[in-house]
Amino acid sequence: MSKCDVKLYALSTCSHCRNTKDLLNNCGVEYECIDVDKLTGDERKAIVEEIRQINPSCSFPTIVIGDKVIVGFREDEIREALNL
């Protein structure tokens, strides 16, 4: 998978987000991670709006794998979406 195929919206202090990062790292998956709580101002507003388009509850982690959206740390769903 290319880096752009997997995108993770996370909070730096969230244990479920940390578990998701660990899973992706341990599986050798390249991904783009955005720690939303580390953003400020207009950049943060734009990313939150981006998340709301795919996950109206705007909860974390929100993972986009290709055209599939997974909300929460759902290891089985993540592995299935990545064909692992």
C-alpha cells in the first residue's frame, strides 16, 4: 500500500489511537497520521470538518483505508481492510 492509501485521524493522548498506531507500525503499514489535538486555528478547523464528512460523530481514532472508514480501534476490521 502506498502512504496515501491509509490515513489516521487521532488524538495524541488517546489510548485507542495509540493502539491503532502500534498495530499499523507492527504490521509495517505506511500511513499518514494527523494528531488533531496538536493542530491549531484554521488548520484544526479544516481537519475537523474533513473528519465530520466521513465520521459525523468526529470520534477517534478514525482510520481511512482506501475507500473504507473504520471508527475506533477495531483490530479485526483494520486487518481485513489491509488484507493482513
